[in-house]
Amino acid sequence: MRGLAILGLLVSGYLTILHLRAGVGGVIESPFCGAGATMNCNSVLGSAYARLFHIPIAGWAAGTYALILLTSFLGQSAFLVLLCGWTFAFSLYMASLSLFVVKAACVFCMTLYAINIGLLISAVALARAARLFTGQQTLLTALGYAVLIAGFGWWQSHSAQAVVAATAPITAPAPAAVDTEFLRYYNSRPLVTLTGQERYTEGPPQALLTISEFADFRCPQCARARIVLKQLRQGNPNDIRVIFRHYPLDAECNPSITHQIHPASCAAAIAAECAGEQGEFWEYADLLFADQKEYTKADLEGFADKLNLDRPRFQACLADGQIKERIKRDIEEADRVGVKATPTLVINGHLIEGIPAPHKLASLITAEKQRLGKK
């Protein structure tokens, strides 16, 4: 137990440092983090579910492992068993969020899950050897865990809704408030040149920052990115230009996806293109991001009806194979420049995985103004 607790403390402590460096909604920077569609630390650790009461889950985990280690030296066997059982129960909850809500995995989180399984096995062995709990006590304990997790789930779901609802404009900071650490990260990112048609853009062509976003309509972090980029454009209307490009994590149209991650996201991308044919791409995209589910044809047509689109024209467009070719061209472009997951941003040529915190992106505006000698 002590060995597992020490290992858990090291891993969760490292994760907590990554969280604190990134800030709320920031990019998790680690050479050990995957950047693929499925193994993606930024998707998991950057989600609204990665914090509890505004503290990173990893921080809570580090505290729990430290408490397990301390308790193991105090001879409090019953409390030690309860703590180990709790780490396993909470791991089940977090793994479920990762699998079914975020639809991505983090190698560090999976390591902690394995540690917690080991702690549970050790706790069961200790409880049996010491005859610590009756069957009824074990059942009541499991029920208590379930009630606690239900409460945490309620709080986190409301917090996630609050994050999505936050749409206050964000303006570029004063030079003294620029996030210099993020600027160093930004300048270290690889430079790429995008080609192909820019079908859907927001913002003036002469904007200081051109942000191309490769996105999937069923990706929770992409929905967050849409909010963040809106906030930036509202606060800096002349300085931000946004270009949307598709990268659905759906094997239906994306040959880079070896197994289904977001089924129906190809269909959603096609439907958004069809809405764009009637001048309502961004409005339709907002409806898709607001209701991320495995869309049926009826869902997609229902969104079109909400925008009063010409339904026969929309239906004909959905059946037009040429629309799917547009999506594939975006995917080919993404693969060419090294996009592996969503959202991925190309900001003035710099490839950024994930969605940085709004204040970090706003710092780029100030830095670009300084570079050009503008006020």
C-alpha cells in the first residue's frame, strides 16, 4: 500500500504541476502526454470535469495518496481500507467521464486507475485478514461512496454548464500583463502553411491573428474552443480572424481514425456545410456544439428547421456526395500539417494542440501589436 501510495503521489503531483502551469482551460504541456484522437491529455485534463471545487482533480488525488501514506503508519487499518476503497470508487467515476463524456484518455490518469486497483486489492486483503467489516457495513460503505460521487457529479455537471455559458468578451491585456510563458510555448510550436479554400471565416482579412481551427462537432473541447474564440472576437473585433476547418473523429469519412470515436460527426460536418450553402454555417455550428450527441438524420433536419432553412434544398444537399469531398479535403490538409486530435489551432502558422486559456490567446494580440509597433 505504501509503495502504491508513493507512486500515486508522484504521478498525481506531476499532474497537479501541469494543471497549475496551464491554468484553467490552458494547454497541458508534457512530453509524456499523447496528442492523438484517443490518447490526449489536453482533452481529458483540459475538460471542465478535470477540476472539483475549482481545484484540479490531480491535486485532490495527491492529497488522498498522502493521507493513505500517513494513515498506513498510524495503525488505523479501518480508515486505511476506507480511503483505498474511495480511490477506486472515484476512479470508476472519472474513468466513466473520460470514456463516455470526454471520449479521450490520459496515460497519467490510466496509471492512477491502475494504482487504485492495486490499492483496492490490498485493502480487501487487509480487511479480510483483520476482519474489519461485516457484509452490511461493506454495503453501507459502497452506498456512501455512491452518494458522494453522485453529489460530485451534480456539482461538476453544473460547473461544466457554467463554463460553456461564460461568454463575456475578452480583451487583449496591457503589455505588463502578457503571459510570457505562453508566448515562449507559442514561439516553440512548429510552423505550418495551410492551403485549400477558406470557406467559413469570421473577422477582417487584415486581422493581427488568423486562427484556423480544426474541429469535430461532437468534441467537448471544440465546443469550448468555439466559446473562447467568440469571446476573443467580441473583445477584439479588428484583431482576430477565425477560419473553420473540419476534422471529424469518425471513420465514416476520416481514414486516419482506425476505430470510431465520435460516430455521426461526419454527418454533422456535412450538415453544417449544407447549412453554409444557405448562409447559416456558423449558426448551425452553434446548434451542433450546444447539443453534442450521436446525431440522427432527424436531428440534423430539426436543427435546419430551427434556422428556417429550405428543407428540400437541405435534404438534397445532405445526399450530395460532393459535400463529403469538401470534408475529406479538410481532413487531408489536417493530416498534411500534422493534426492528430481536436481541437487543433493554427495561429499565424503556429500549430497549437488543444484550446489555450482565453487570457493566453489574448496575450498573443498584445505581443503582435508590440512586434508591429501598434497601440
